[in-house]
Amino acid sequence: MPELRRGVRRGRVRVAQNQRSSSPPLPNYVKTRAAVAREAAKALATRPKTRLAARNRLKKDEEEEEEEEEEENQVIVISEEGESDSERREGEEKVVLEVEEEEEKEVMGDDSGGLSANKAAGKEDETVPFPEKVQVGGSPLYKVDRKLGKGGFGQVFVGRRVSGGNDRSTGPGAVEVALKFEHRNSKGCNYGPPYEWQVYNTLGGSHGVPKVHYKGRQGDYYVMVMDMLGPSLWDVWNSSGQAMSAEMVACIAVESLSILEKMHSRGYVHGDVKPENFLLGQPSTAQEKKLFLVDLGLGK
């Protein structure tokens, strides 16, 4: 009588192991310590062994990313038959310039170099003309002159006194003032006069905040009559070749922090601190080197 073999055949065991290894893991599959150790050893084997090797790998990855970005941003120009190389190059340069101009418009947002917080009101301001002359809140009669800039809330023009006035550059009797217009349907005028008026009533005339001499409504606009100021820090930065001395930067830092500290002590934060909202005093005056903070529409 033949003797029977004990146990499972080796060939069958090998087949069962292959099937077990090829089958996907179950949802509640838990890795064993041996599997975790194998994965860690594999990751360690592919890891750079020296700092130089790590730097080379990082550099290689960055170069590959740059090549991918260049391929994505590549401008493809299809030239017509008979078009010369020079005409094709001019077309490519024109396309690139148009793309750069669109990007600059998206970044700048408004005339002052900052993003406007009231784009809907800007459309209304363009359709409703500004008055040629202004007289609000018992003020003298002012003629609206050139535009100074545009902020998050409203636009600012030069106002020239029609008659009277004095030679002083500041104060209610000044010949030239700043007129800030804000449309009655703008975001800041949902409940009547601009919220900025309330902030200026509290802070106006204090350290680093210009004083509002008159305010009121004329037609579709709320108007504030303020002291004329000089260029902004953004204008100074650009006019000086985007360079400032260390002494000037230190003075600006100390003065701006002092203004903000004073504002915070009165219970307000500005909410839109940027170089366009820091203005110097009028040139050739005693306030020429004094710093002022304007555009308080987002203050709270």
C-alpha cells in the first residue's frame, strides 16, 4: 500500500502566496511591522545620503518645474503664408505686451495704485458728472479743479476758492483745498453720510490725521473740504528711482507707528495701511516733512 504524503504540497503553497500578494488590500487592512519596516528601508534607500546630493536633487526638481511653467506659458503664434520672420516677431512681442498690460491693470486696480474697495460705486461715479463748483456746510464757494487721486471710497480733487481767502496753505481760509467726493449710492453711504465722516470727527486734526473744515451734500455727492497735502510715500518711492536712504526709512517707520499708536489709543484701527495712504505735507511749507494718514473709510 503506497504511503501518503503529509502536509500541503509546496507548489500549492507557492501559488497561494502569489495570489495573496497580488490581491488588493482590504479596506480595513492593517500593515504589519515587517511591511512598515520594508517601506521605511525603501524610502531610506532613495533618500540622498549627503547634503550635496540633496541640493542637486532639489535643484533638479526646481529646473523641471521651471521647464513645465515655461511650456505652459509659451505663446504659440500661427503665421500666415508669406509672413516674414520680422513680422512674426513683432506679432509675438505685441501679444506679450498686451498680456503684461492686462496683468498690470489687475494688480493696480485704481488710479492710486491700490485696490478699490468700492468698484460698484466707481461705475456710478463715471456716469454722474462731478459739479463744477462746490459750497457745502457754510463753506466758501470752491471751483473744482484737477483730480488728485482715487481711494477706496470716493475721489479727491483740488478746490480753488472763488473769492476771498488768505495766503495760508492750510486752514478753512486757504485758497486751495482738497475736495473729496463720495457718491450717495456708494458702499460707505448705505445709511446716510459716509462712515468716514464719523471717523474724521473723532480723529481729524489729531497727530497725523488731516482736519476736515467743511462737509455736506451737493447733488448726488457727499463732499468733504480738507487741507491740501503733498505726495504719497508711493509717489516719493517711484520718483526717487524706488530707493530711499536708511535715515528716511527710519523716520517714516517711527512717524507712521506713532500715528497708528495715537489712532489705536482713540479706539480706531485704520484697516487699509499702505504707502498710498501716507501723505507728506505740502512742499515748501513747514509741514513738508510731516507725515499724514488719510482714507479712513475702512476705519473701525
